[in-house]
Amino acid sequence: MNIIDPKFGTLEAEEKAPHEDNTWVSSSCALCYGSCSIKAHRVDGVIVKIEGNPDSVVGKGRLCGKGVSGIMSHYDPNRVTKPLRRTNPEKGIGVDPKWKEVSWDEALDEIAAELVRIRAEDPRKLLLQRTTTVTASRLPFQAFAAGFGTPNHSTGGGGLHCGNGAHLISGIMHASWGVLPDFQYCNYAIYFGASKGHSAGHASTSNMGMAADARARGMKMVVVDPMCNFAAAKASEWVPIRVGTDGALALAMCNVLVNDLGVIDAPYLKAKTNGPYLTGPDKRYMRDAFTGKPLVWDERAGGARPFDESDPADMALEGTFSVDGTACRPSFDRLKEHFLQFTPEWAEEITTVPAANIRRITKEFADEARVGSTIVIDGVTVPYRPVAAIAFRGSQGHKNSVYNFLAVDLLNQMVGAADVAGSCLGFNPTCHGHPDTGQPWYEPNADPDGLMITGMWMGYHYPYPVGAPRLPQNIGLQDLFVMSMTSPFLDSTDREKLWDDMDLPYRPEMIINYGSNLLMSIANKDVVAESLKTYKMIVSFDVLLTETSEFADIVLPDCDYLQSKDSRSNFPFIFSLPAGMGEWCWPIRQPVAEPQGEQRPMAEVMLELADRVGFRADLNAGYNGAINLRPPYRLEGDKKYTYEEICDHDLKNNFGPEHGWEWFKEHGLIKWDKKPEEVYWRAFVDVRVPIYWEWMIDTHKEIAAIAEPRGLQIPEEYYDPMATWLPCLSHEEHGEGFDFYAFYYRDIIHTNSYTMENPWLDEAARLDPFSYNIAINTESGRAQGLADGDAIAVETSTGRRVEGRVKLTEAIHPEGLGIAALAGHWVDTMPIAKGKGVFFNELLELDYEHASPVNLNLDLCAKVKITRLEAAS
Amino acid sequence: MRLGMVIDLKRCIGCYGCQLSCKAENGTPPGVFFARVLKQVSGKYPTVQNTFLPVLCNHCDDPPCVEVCPTGAAFVWEEDGIVDVDHDKCVGCRTCMLACPYSQRFFNDETRPYFGEGGATPFETARASHHQTGVILKCNLCRDRVRDGGKPACVENCPTVARIFGDFDDPNSEVSHLIKERGGFPLRPEKGTKPRVYYLPA
Amino acid sequence: MSGVSEPDYSAQLWYGPPRRSRSEDGESRPPDILVGTVEVAVRLFGILAGLTPENPITLSLPAPVTAGDVVAAVQEQCGPAMFAHPARRIGETSPSCRLFLAGEPIEDFGARLEAEGGAPLDVELILVLAYEGG
């Protein structure tokens, strides 16, 4: 380590003397869900430095500002160190819980007693809620939920804000959790409301390096975003856009691409999509009477054939045909015609992106797509499509979540730029396993209609095939809204009415929360507060007492990531391993420092709870089911394995008897080379993806048949098989004075609501021009009589209100109001975070109307009016 | 040997990795940044440039800080050109702070922990508490890491590999090549201090 | 037109090997021959365990038995209500339904389950239901 005092270049004798404890420990970061690999330096029991692990593919030896700052989160004196029991029965925002310190025994006794009662009555009354930041927390929670017997599991704002759309479409179209450009070979990337490689998140630090290499190599990056920061700041072209209208832009580009330019990859569409599937007047597939398979028109045979009995080269993509007297057309033919309505002029009205730019960018994309070309990588010939259109949180965070994201991906699908060299890649959808063991092995496969089922998913609620809707048994109604993931109905204003109307046979009574600050991370605080008050018991594992901890009955002091072990620090490999050629890498997390006070790691506490309640055998079966433990590594009977033993089993199950916990403690990770057949799997796996979502028709009917007689309308326009433009609620608000579209964006220096308490990150954010301010276009701001630094109030038409200081800037759309991250804490127990930044989510309503009726993603933009409060001080 | 740095503005994404890995390496107190990221928006909507500019001490060939220092605390290492401070000689007059055209010298007035009333963290006790107070603190190009054969913490950590470190005296070093090939430029050359931090255009 | 390569070099990579139609295919699967019944002992875990007084439950199913058949039989006994999210047809693969035969996870619900020397099949079943997020 660097010592500032030079002492003329020589360290004093005592400083040079070897320390008894002077160790670098290989582990994984958890300042965001990227889980980049770290090496943490511990000297005499104190963590004095955190650096990247150059041996690891995850992070590639480097860390962003958050990762290196983990030390100050770890040593925050405000950390919870003892179990706490609330003594004030009253719960509310700002109401003192009057915590009493209790022993672990007392706390777990009380929690176990409640769990016993619930398990006997109806285990579904238990809701497990966790933060997405610590990805590794999902395994202990998933296994516990399975063993206990509850389907109810949520992730604070995670999914509701950022994934219900992204993961659904990435899963259906790319068999992965998210998409990004193939940085190594892409030449032209269009980003819609995404920052891959320029901010945190999936494979964050690795992507930063890869994206920088790509830009240095000459990759053009066109970034569609209401604000010019992060990715847009490094873009070759920033395309400012009216908030929430990305879908309209993408649809217009599809129209220009397919109809004006006529650039499509016909062989790809014929072989790898349901483009050739014939659709009848009811818009559903024409099916073979004998086999039930969707029919295609085989041009060589001159007749309809089941899709799996015709050579793709012979399948028609366009035309009208007759099958047993019924007129029908390939779904691509429908889609092509459907695109015609989305003219660039139409899109300019909606998005404010000039029509000429829409045409130009589409042409640039089409030219660079190089349809028909191939490239040889590591001796293997694969299709070469060096263009990628990607989307993430921003563009899918609206009521039209599904179509916004799908429309962007259709650009890739039209030219075959999907999971081939240079193109839009899913994160590692195919893995043929370690050379020694062939594990973990997964690959997409096909359903009876030939459409792709992902080979790997986080949990078993696969995005496709879509389940059969039923009268809901889950409090989130996800078994009714079968294309959703995280649900707003755990806390929404209309949840109880919905539960009553749907005859939900129970009500949730208990929450076990792991670190999520759902009071802040979902929507306005009052609606979530009202919901939390109704629970009989709330248990919260926390490192700090947050706004949500205030509502807990029992707070359990958690070990943080520097004090915990996990056999899988992230989810292999669709979540946070860099995509593209390179190496597979499976890192672990292991403790660097001892617990402070009475802190205990959550995974171990959950094991003890299962023992106290008496369902260890079920919990073991839950682990077996969650991570596919095979003999001899499956958990047997009701044996009381420690979490370290379970980690050991997980690792050996995948990498053989020599690679257990002890081996990984020493090496930190295991890695092996990727093959082109894995990375560019699309050409090697016989599956098709749906450019036409035919199942939406029946799914809508089935959901409506259940919901509408019970008073819940399911709007049909959201369930059309073809992506279309549907405005947000904010786009239809024209109240006097409500002139701005407020939105939030992820800040590179912060993660969720957690990092504002880290004083190094807070200090950097205070010096940043935007982090804690409200960004407004200079001209728009001046027109409102604003000067830089003025305090303003921001209000919605429903009376939700936040205050903050403005930053006048040219780097934002004239109608946009940009607020960074999830800031604006108010609790005293996070003294560094308190009062910093703006709590954007306060502007959001939480109910069915403000969510997508397909995937339940929240509509995250709000039409607001601003009022000047005081001049800059 | 004259050590210096090249910073590639095309690669930098403003992640604050340098600013904070430096802080972690050196245990600098609040308000003191040996490395820092400045951000500025220029142009007029929609033709906008959002620039990220990482800055640090430029380890000048002709450092005015050394020239003005009354006690000789500010000095240059002959072997590698690192501009450094002998805290035992520094009396905290702060003349050097006025002389530096880059504002890269910091006065450590008193020991202030980051959590204020929460007290010093074990990290700060281990890494920051031995900093003398009443003296000037500054970047020393991670002198000890470098002399141990490594690179400065900010260079090793940068996720986009935007910081390159090396010998300006060696015409074949990577820094020399980059400056020549990419048209590297220093900040405020008109001040005449001959800085050894060069920037590659965005 | 620009942007499309002539000739198309990648078409064959997309098309893959030529496909034969079912009617041209000389192979056919031999018809299933019923050989009586198969005894299946199904140990239930988690939410399923609370739905029936008997655990493990013993089933006598007509041979040959697939994983899907076992799940269908359990659903009939326990009620389909718990199987969230349900597949479109009873017994069809629902990935959240984790089935183990003698400890080995069975992914293909159409696969036949067989045990040594006519012994009862030793099956474990647990629903891993939690919806993911993030």
C-alpha cells in the first residue's frame, strides 16, 4: 500500500516488519448486482484496500468507484450489530419503533413461533422479500420458500422497475436475463434507455472495459435517451427523445427497415423465427389437423406443411394462401404490413426525433448489418451481423413495457442480428459446462410449436411457454398475469380489493425481508407504509436501519458481503458473466472480516430457522430442487448441513470432488475457455423465436375470462400478437402547467437506495453536477424563471410532491426532468444519506392502472409541474 | 526516468474509480482528492458534449510548488521525477497551493473522520490517522507501489483502462507512443510548468 | 440492395441440415406394450406435503410410467390448486415442479421412469415456486 510520508523513500523498520495477518482474500463485490470479483486486503484484522481480481473474468481485475468504496460501507458505525425488537406497537413513517436489544435466541424463538403457526394454517401467508443487490441471497430464500411452502417472493422495486419487461423479452427472444452488443465485434450499436458498459449492473466492470475497447476500435454507439449522461455522453450520436416513447421510435425504424429499405435476413426469418407460420383470420396459427403443429406454406410442395416437415428454405414469408378453404398469411407478412402505419413522420410527432434522423439511423443500421455475411472465429464459421439494438430499464419502464422492449429487439430479428458474431447477445444463453464435468450444462430447446424455451433461468417461472392463467393463489396475482414477474399488488392501493374480488383464499401475514428498502424502492412511501402496517410480523435482515426497518418487528443484524460466504456470488451465467468470446468464470464469495457485534450471515440464520420450525428435510429438498444437486452431492433426509457444507456440495456438484469449498477458498474462482458454438449458439441450436406473439390472443381471453367477471378489465390492445405503440399515462395528461415528464435514471456512483450512506460515494455525489440535483433543460428552466441551484417543488396531478435543487443543463430533452437514483432518505439511522438527493419514487402511484396489464412493470414516468421555492443559496 | 501518466478521454466513462481507489489507497480525509473526476457539459441542445475529465497532480518538470516552498518540504525525486512532500519539513504555509496552477495540493488542517461524530473507522485508524496535520498532502504517483514494481492504484483500477503510466524519458514507452500517435495534450500548457500528465482526445 | 450480401453466405448456417418429413421417415417407435402397473412411492416436500395426510404417497400407475404421469397423479390427489404456475395440461412439464428419481433430477417429463428389478419407483417432488425479480 502507498504511504504518503516519504521518509526519504524508505519505510521505517516497524512499518516494514511483517504483520501477523497480511492477506489478500479473493471474493466478490456486492455494491451492485454485478458482483465483480475482488481481492480484499486485510492487515491485522482490518480491511485496508479492495481491488479487482485480475484473474477473474468478472470485473477483469478492476472495479468502479462503488466497488473500491466498499470499505466505508463495511465500517459504517451505524451498522446494526445486535438483534432488535420493536416495543412500540404503533407503526408509521417517522414513528419511533423504540427498539430493544434482544438475544438471537429470543429473536429466533419469536420468529420461529410465528412461522410454525403460519405453516400450520397456510404457508402462503409468508412473503419473502429481498434486495436484488446481493444476488446470492436468492438461493437461501428460494430454497427456504420451497421448503416452507410459499410461492410468495418479491424483490422490492427490482423487477417492477427494471426487469419485468427486460427479462421477459430477453428470455423469450434471447434465452437470457438481458441483452447487450457483442462488444468484441459489433460496429453499430443503438441503445434505447440503456447504459450497458457505461454504468453498473450486469457484468458491470467487465462491460466497462469491453465497451471502451469497442469504442476505441471504432464501434459507433447511438444512444436514445432523454438525457445525455453515461452512455449518451460517450456516444457517437445522442438521440434525445421524449420520455417513454422509445417504442414508437423503434417501430418506425422497423417500418423503414422492412418496408422502405427492404433489408431483411430472409433465411434467418424462415429458419429461426415463427415468421413463416401461417395465421388465419382469427390471427392464430393455422395448425395441422393431425399433429397440431403450426403450418407453413411450403413453396416447393405448393401446399401447407407442419413447420417441422418442411425445409426452411422453402417456407414462404409473404403472401396470402388458402388452407382447407381458409385464407391465411405467414405472420411475417402480417407484421410487415403492420409496420406500415409507423411512419417516421408519425414517430417524430410522438418522440420529437426528426423523421430524417429516423431514416438515416435505420439506414446506417441496415447497411452495417451485413446480412448474408459470415466470419470465422476460433476456426468456426458463424453468421456475422455487426449491429445490435439493445434496451434495458429506461425504455421498458413504462406501461407499454412489453412492446417498447420487443419493438427494439425486432430490429435485430429482422436482420438476423441475434446471438451471432457482432450482434445483440443474450448473456450466455448456452453453456456446455466445464471440460472435466460437463456442468453446468444448459442450452435453449424447443416447445412443441418449435419456439424457444430458455435453457437457464433464475427460478422456474420461465418466460416461455406462458402458463395457463388461473384464479390467483399468489398475493402478487402472477398466476393470473402469467407474463409478469415481480408484482405491484403486494403493496398497491388496490391490492385488497383485488384479493377480495379474486377470492384469494388467504392474506399475507408475515414478511421476512432481506435488506430491501421497499418503502422507498417501489413507489410513493405512503402506499407502501399502509401495506406494511397490515402485516402481523415483519422480520428484516439489515446492515443499516432503513426507512423500511422502521416498520419491522424484529431486525436481525446481517453480515455484509465482506463477512459472508456464497458458493455462487452471482447466478451462473445469464446474469453477470460478460457475454461474447472469452472464458467462463465461476467465482465465490468468502469472508474477509469477522462479524461485528452479533452479526450473523442470513443464509445460516435461515437454516437455523428451518430447524426451529422443523422442516429441515423440506429445506434440503428445496436446495436439491433449486440447484439440481445430484448424487452423491444431494442433501439427504433431514441432515443438518451447514451453509458452508451446502456451498461445498454446490461446487462439487458442478466441478467434481476436487473442486469443493476448500479448493475455491484458495483459488477464488474456476474458469475455462468458451467456444464459438456456445457464444454464437443461434446458428447451432434448432429453435425459433416469436416475432409474432400468437399466444397473446388466447392468454388474453383466459385472463379476461377470470378477471373481467370480477371487475378487472384486461385491455385487449396490450395483448395483440404484434408490437405496437401505446402511450403512457403521462403522455395523455395535458393539465395546465403540467409541462414536464419527470423520470429517474441509474447513477454510476449509486446503487438503489443503499449507497448514499457510504460517505465516500456521498462525497463524490455531492461534487457531481447531477447526482443529487434535478436536471432540467437550460432553456426550459429559464422559461420557468429558474436559475442554477434554485429550489423547486415537483408535483403530479394526484398531489405527489418532492423538492430539490435544479441543475440547468443542455444535456436533457426540453420536456424532461431528470432525477438520479433512489435518494432522498429521511431516517436518522442513515445520517450520511439523510437529506441527500431527491426521492423520485414519491411521484409514483402504485396500482393496476399504473402498471402494464401484461407484465405488471410499473409506469415510471410522471407528468409534473414545477414551482420555484427559493433562489440558490 | 521521468514518470508520468496519459489519460484517454475517449475511454473514460466517469465512474469515479480513480478518485475512489486513490482515496482507498491513501486514506485521504474528507475534501482531499489526489485524483478527481471533473464533469462538464458544453454545446447547445441537442449538439452537446458531456466531458469527463480525470485530474491529478501533473508532476511537472518545472514545478512552481517546489520553487516557492520556503522550507524545502516540496521536492522532486531525482530518480523518477515524482513531485513529493516531506511532511516533517512542511510548516503548512500553503504558498505552494497558490503557486500550483492545477489546484492539486491540499491542506490537511485537522483529522476529520468521514462519519463525523461516529468516530474514525478501523480503516481510517489504520490508513489515515498517521497523516500529519497542519501539512500539505498530495499525490505521489503511489511512490511505494511503483517502487515495488507496480503501478499507481488509479491506473491499476481503471475499468476502461483509460489511464496509462510510464516513463516519459523513454521514447518507446507506451505513454510516449500514445502521445505521439493520438495527439496527446497537457492541461494549461501556457502556465509553463511542463506537466507530465497528458490527455488523449475524446 | 445495400446491407445484404450477395450471395448469401450465412443462409446455410441458418437452414441447418436438410429436414425429412415424418412420412418419409422410415423409423417409427415401437408401440407401447402394457406390462401391468408400476408402484411409485412419492415423497412430497414443501407445500405439497401439507396437502395430503399420507407422505410418502403410494401410487399404482399403468406401465409405462413417465414423470408427467406421476405429477398428474399427484395433482389429482392433492388438487391442482397448489401447482403454480400450472402448465397448460395436467402433468405437462412445469419447470417449477422438481422431480427426483432415486435422487437424480429428471428434466424430461416425457421420459420413462424405470427402477431396478421391478422395485417401486423412489420419487421425490417439490415445487420451487418463488417468482424471481431484479
